Amino acid sequence: MVYGIFMFTGFAKYSMSVVSISNMFKRRLQALGYLEWDKVNINDPQHFRKVTLWLEEQKIRQYSIQDRKELRDIKSESWPKTFAKYCEDVKCPISSNNMDQLEWLIGRAIWLEAENNTEQYSINVKEMKLKMKQEALVPHLKSTNPLDNLNFESNEFKNGVYSVAKLLRIPQHPNHLVTLKACSKLVQRRLNSECLRNPNSKIIRGKPFPIMNCDPGFQLKKTAVENAAKILALLYIQDIRNLQTKINEVIVRVQSVTANPKTDTKLGKVGKRNKGDSADMSTKRKNPATKKGRAKSRKVEYDEEDISSEHDSDVDDAETGSNADGEDAAEDDLADVSSIPELPPPEGGWGKPGTLLMCGLTNWDMAGRKAPPKGVKVNVGRSLWTPHTFKNLNGARVRLVASGPAASHSIIVTEDNRCLAFGRNDKGQLGVGDTKRRDEPTEVTALKGHTVIGASCGRNHTLFLTSRGIVFAAGDNKLGQCGVGKSDACIVSATKVKYSGPPIVKVGCGADFSMILDIKGGLHSFGSPEYGALGHNTDGKYFITNTKMAFHFEKVPKRIVLYIERAKDGHVTPLDRVEITDFSCGHHHTVAIDSKNRAFSWGFGGIGRLGHNEQRDELVPRLIKFLEPPTRGVRAIYCGSTYSIAINVHGSALMFGQTKRTGEANMYPKPIQDLSGWEIRCVGCSQTSVVVAADDSVIAWGASPTFGELGFGEMRKSSTTPMEVKALEGLYITAVTCGLSHTLMICRDESEEEKTKINKLQVYSV
């Protein structure tokens, strides 16, 4: 093994005289996962530097993200000096030979890889000895039959059979062995002795292939039926798959009509259709829109939201009142909940209390808008460019913060169980009984006596979850997103959602739809079905006339009853026993995780946010093949407006969709390399911004324009690559949530050192 010797001359440059590089060196890089291991040329200084940088960023991780800046500048003349300091920092015992130093770094990387994946690389000596002993007992006989070692189920063998069948013009059977048998029969019956003696002779024409003599693998008593079965058995496989797909689609349509959201079974109860169901479009046509004429191009209230809405929505184009949903849901007793038992709290209680921090835009009426709504007096709220403490809480500690990527309002819950709301309130989304904006956190009086353990904010509505598994809602209900079973346009006071079933353990909001998860793993949705966001195999769209479009909105929670897996050829397979454990909602899409760490996504499929490597809307939850267990399973999911971030079972972060307004999108999950090595606790997703709490740091990034939600400071307001928030260095963030243009965090304040650092932060006062 001959290695080149790198000699540093001064602090500026070095020369290399490397003759060759060993195969062992390349194999070690290959084992570590270096993609271009076979192209490495240590004679090239750039290759040497690239390998060193890759080892640090992917395996060793001695430096933080910010401290790797000089090491990343591989074209700098001062890089040799940086490399020497790096070797000193990682305590490399070799100081003279750069090649030996690189060998040591590779060895260090291998050791760390083995230490971090002990179970994967551990060797069970007992099992190995037992396996060797069993193999020794098996007699090794030399085979004389060339077919003995042939794998009849391999893809190579199947492709060979189908190639022969295509050459002989024989239809392909789903079972390749049946196709092979048909080929054999053709050869036996059509090639006579003369053909066998003279290979150049032609096959006799005019005699049809004896298809009725083929053995389909079964026998039927009736000859006519058996003959038909023989013909069907040799049909082209694609036709059979198309038939199965049509059958599955029919099953889905039947389920969407007959399923009862109040049942716990997979298919629901089959029974009489309720009033208001949209199974028959002729029913809707009897109650057309109240306004006549062509549909308006956009409604006034959404004209102002062109920043928070990525594109024109068909729901906005529909006429007001065109949703003919029939009668409201029957009234029930919404007040008597004292008899319902409380859910058992998790270890550590309903959230760890700490100090509330906030950064971003506080001009709530202008967030995501070019102009304020008519008749609304604009406040003069400023942008908080760095994290601030909240003076108006008077020292109260907070255990829960909630907002949403489309929301300009927030919910916080204090240590003494007071539920407070502040921000935009045009539609009563704060649940405080009116539609006046709240700049100062105001208590939601309707929830007094309830322990709020969860909340989520949509564009103009809010869901509250209590410790008894009961959900309350407030805000815009024009599309049924509050789920109260009424046609009221706005619900200004927190009202119980119309749901009777297993206790709810999590709530989530899209821009104009809602999701709730019950304790048994059932997911229920309500609100706007546009793009298939509700997962009920429909986008709710229908036409009253040739020019007038309407939508069927879900006014009450309806259970999602079908989860599918779609093959590359379009074949759909329903999946059984799907038990959802977690989910997250974007503007018009949802990603959910089940008990097997599988990820499903549905809704609007633009720019890859669903992770299926295609831009098609999914009307029912579809399995994300790129995140399939066991090696790529998911343990946590977070959704922004047009993107999704998954944390896999190994702790790595993957992103699909687009965080920037322009540029290339991730059509399928791709690792976020800058987050490698960080222990991620929680993630906040906004319109285009991401805030991550990891270790004792906060990492954030987001494309311009930003309004302070990243917390970098006024000098650098945005960054397209992850950066640490210097103002929060050394502080432990336990929870983070992002709104449309603001961020809320809960900071641990247990030690005197932590309290001292928090007191150094700026104070925000209304």
C-alpha cells in the first residue's frame, strides 16, 4: 500500500505526491456511504478536502453547523490551516502526515457509526456458530441438472417467460408458470418432426392455437363455464389489474356513502341515508344557490389573503349559499360533560411549563394581507426581530402554545390551566365571544372549568381539546370547519364539536378544514373537501348548472375509512388495520403516521408536498413508499403550508415539498443534511419558515420575505439554509409553534443560569 504524503508549507498551501490509493481505503469510504467512493483521487486536493468535509458533516460532527463554515470553504488558501486545527480539535494523534490523518478520521467515523448503531452491527456469536453447524450437516451434492439452481420466482425468469410469450404471440397470464406452459404446448404441437430436424423450416399456418386444451389449473362441472374460465385465465394481466382497480374504486364509493362516522368499525354501519348527505346530486339541485348569475371570480374576504393563500381556491369561486347540505345536525346536550372521565395524563403531565417567548409580526390584521379588511382599524404592531419575553403575562408560566401555518392568531395555556387567546379575530376565531382583535392574551371564558391539553389554529378557526377528550371550536364556520353541525357563518364563542365516539387525543387544522384523532386510532375530518383534503375520496365538487359550481362541506366529523397503497402501474390495494397515532395538517394537505410507523398523505399534491414523486391530488390517504418501515419508518411529522417534514425512526429529518416561493421542490422525502447529528425535539412550520428545537439550540431557516419569525435579528432577517438562533444559544426550548408570520416558544426556566439568560432577552409589551 503506497500512500502519498501531504506536506503543509507555511499556513497557505501544501503539495502532494501520492502515487496510488489502496482498494481498502475506497472500500472503507463505500462502507460509510460515501457516494463517489470509486472516483476518489487523493492526488486531487479538492477530493481530499471533500472527503474530510463529508466525514465531519455526516459522521464525526465535531463542530456545530456554524463552526463548519471555514471547513466548508474548500477552495480557500487557508484551508490547510483549518484542517490542522480540525485535527487538533478531534484529538487526532497524528500531526505530520495528512494522509495518515485522513485514515485516522475514517477510522474514527467507522467507530462512531458502529457505536451509534450497536444493534445493527452487533454480532451474535451463538447464532453464527449454530448456523455454521447446521450448514455443515447439510450434504453438498454436485448437481447435474441445470434447472436445480434456477429461481423460478425471480424477476429475471419471469421477464424471460414473458419475452418468449411475446415472441410467440401468446397472451400473458398473471401466473408466469401458466404462460410458460402455454409456450411449451405451442412448441410441442406446432413443431413436427420435420421442423425439429430442420430449424429453418416454417411453422404451418392456418391452424388456430388450441386454447381450449390449456389447463387453467382448476376444474368446473359445467363445460360452458369451464371454457369461459379458460379464456379468462389467459387474458392480458393488465386487463385483470384494471378490473381490480375498478372494483376497489367502487368499494371506496360505497364506503363513502354508507359509513357512519359515529361507529368504531372499519366500514361503518350500512343504513338509510341521512338528510343532508350528498350521495345524490339531484337532491342538491332542488336547493340551488340563493344568488343568481355567474359565479364571482373571488370573494372579498379572500382578496386580502393573497400572501397566506398559495393559489386561487375553487371554494372561493363557488356562489355563496351553494352548499345545499340540507338540515343542520340535531341538537344534543353540549353542556353536561362532568360525567365524562378525564384522559390519563402522559408522563410529566400536560406539557412542561416554562417562559413564553415570541418573535415575528405583531400587526395581526396585516399578516398575509396587502390591505386591512373594510371597517377594521389597523393596529401599529411592530415586528419582533429577536425572541422577546411577554410582559403582559405578569410572570405566568406557560405549558402549551398553539398556532398554525395559515393562522394570524395563537392560543396559550398557563400553568394554572387558564386558556388565553390573542391575535386576529375577524371571524371570532379566538372564541372569546366577539370579533374584536386581541393584542393582549385574553382568557377564553367558555373553557373555564376545562383543562385544555391541545389546540390548533386554521386560517380563521380554532380547535380546543380538553383533558376529557372533548373538542371545542370557534371561528369561521362557512365551510363547516368548526364541526358544530350548524350553518352559522361564525362561531364567536368556543362551542362543543358535534361528535360522539371514542375520546379525542389530538386536533389539527388546515386552512379551511379540521382533523381530530380518537384514542382508538380513528381519524375524523370536517370542513372544506377541496382537493380531497378530508380524505373521503371526493373533492366535494358538483355543478348546479352549466356555469355554477357548488361544494358539499362536512358540517360534523366524519371518519376516514380507507387507506391505500398505489403501485407504479396505478394498481390500488386497500390496507387493513390502520391505526393512526399522529398527524399534521398543511394548508390543503395532511400527513399521518400509524402504529407501524408508516406515513400516509392526502389532499393537494402540488410541488411534491405529499411525497409521492408526482403532483396529483390524493382523495384518500395513500402510503408514502419512500418512508416505508422498517428502515425508513416515521416517528413524527410536521406540515407547513406547502411542505412536510418527517422525523424518521433514526432521528433524521426529511423534507418534501417546497419551503421557498420559487426554485426546485423536493418531490419525495430528502434528508435535511444540515440537521444531521442534532437531537430534534420539536419543529414549528410556517408559510415558508421552519424553526427547530434541538439539543440546547434553536435552528431556523426561511426564504424572504420574513417578519422576524426566525429570530435572527434585524440585520439578517432570512436565510435559505439552516442557521442557529444566536439569541437563544444555551437555552432549552421545550415547545415551538409557528403562525403565518410569528413564532411562539416555551423556554425551560428551572435553573438560575437559565433564568439569567432569559432575563437578558428583550421584553414585549402591548
